[in-house]
Amino acid sequence: MENTQDNSASQNPTPADETAAQHYQQPDALDAAAGPVDVNETEALLAEAQAKVAALQEEFLRAKAETENVRRRAQEDVQKTHKFAIENFAENLLPVLDSLEAALAHSSTDLAKVREGVELTLRQLTGALEKGRVVEVNPVGEKFDPHRHQAISMVPADQEANTVVTVLQKGYVIADRVLRPALVTVAAPK
């Protein structure tokens, strides 16, 4: 009877035996499903993948170099802009300089002509400043603005409190940015 028990044990395998048997059979099943492994085909696929990697690396290096060139060119442009930003403004001031030199070279004793020349030169200068977007701030009668005005004193006045009464020195802005605040006196509260 012992022999029959041994045979029945081998006929009824345990779950562990079944798992081990499947494990050893799987590779054969995969090989059969995939077909025979072609070494040449595998090498061709590997070579193709390596070629793609090399091409991507080259593209990456080119893109990196182009980005570096763009950054460097932009930096140079900023430096040139800073260096030559005043060029247009200086060109607008040159006629004013010419007029002042001509006035010094002229030896007229006629005060009316000298005054007329100074007035023309002042108009040239004002025009040059306007072309450079430098605008005069003359805030008489306006509400005091500490960002655009500098109060020297408060004076009793008939105007509303904190209103600019007089301008002692004109202020200037360039493209809405204060270049120099106007020096003003402000109406004191009543």
C-alpha cells in the first residue's frame, strides 16, 4: 500500500509543485510564442536605438549652443543700448550748443539782439528736451504730490490746504518718471 500512496502523491501535486513546474515551462512558452530569437535583428534594433540617441544628443547640443548664443547676443544688445541710449538726445542738443557758441563768438553790444538770441536758444533747448520726452512740471494750483513735488515751506494762503502756491524751481519728468521734483511752497491749513 505504501507504493500506491507514493504514486497518488505524485499524481496529485501540491500547489508549490505546480508553481515550480509553471516557472520552468514559461520561458519555453515565451520562446515558442515569440519565435526564434534573431541575433542580427536584435543587433539592428540596438544600432538603430544608438543612432537615435546620438542624433538626440547632437540636437540637444545644438539647441544648447543656440540658446547660449541668443543669451550672449541679448546681453550685448543691452550693453549697446546702455552705451548709446543718450545718442538721440545728444543729437537734439547739438543745435543748442551751436547757437550758444555762435552767441559767444558774436560781439554785439545791442542788448535787444542778445536777448532775442538767448530766447531762440532757450526755445531750441526746450524743443530738444521735449524730443527727449523731458517735460516740465509746473504745479501751481495743483494738489501737493510728494512723489512729484518737494515742499520747502507751508505758507498761509487763500487757496485750499495742501495746494501748491508757488514754484521756486521747476521740476522735470521723463516719460512719467520724475527726473527732478519741483521745489514748491504749499498752502497751510486754515
